[in-house]
Amino acid sequence: MSVPPPPQGYLGYFRPPDHPQSTLVLVLGVLGLALCGLCAPFAWVKGRQALTEIDAAGGTIGGRSQVYAGYIMGIVGSAVLGMMVLLGLFGVLVALAG
């Protein structure tokens, strides 16, 4: 038994194209969290911009999950970077005072 052809005019499901910067935000987020903390704030800012553009597009631009993952990693990486800077400043103050 064969499967009948789809009705005329049926276009099927098409996946919208990903945002042009979705991969960039994801890569910056991973790098900011794992290797170079200086990349994390850029992932945070670029991720917020890309999420705003995706939301404003009304479903014509995809890649939200990639952008959101990079955005969250950018936030976490920025927090870790901030804590490291504060810890470094504290260490310098302790070394100078002692």
C-alpha cells in the first residue's frame, strides 16, 4: 500500500533561517565561560541584541535556542569574571597592606 500524495497547496513545514549572529553568540558564550572571561560580556550584549531581533521578527528568524544558550553563558561568565577581578583586587590590597 502506498502513501497518498499530499493535498494540492500543501507547503509542509519549513524552518526559518537562523539569526546571522546565533553561532557567534554561542561561541562567545562558550569561550567566555571556559577559556577567556573577556569574551563573556560580549556574548551577553550580542545575545541580548539578537534575542530582541528574533522576538521582533515574529517567527521569521530562528536560532533562538543557540542565542539564548550563549546569552546565559555570557551572563554566568561575566559574573565569574567580575568575581575574579574583585578577588584579584582584594589580593592586591592585602599584599600592599601586609
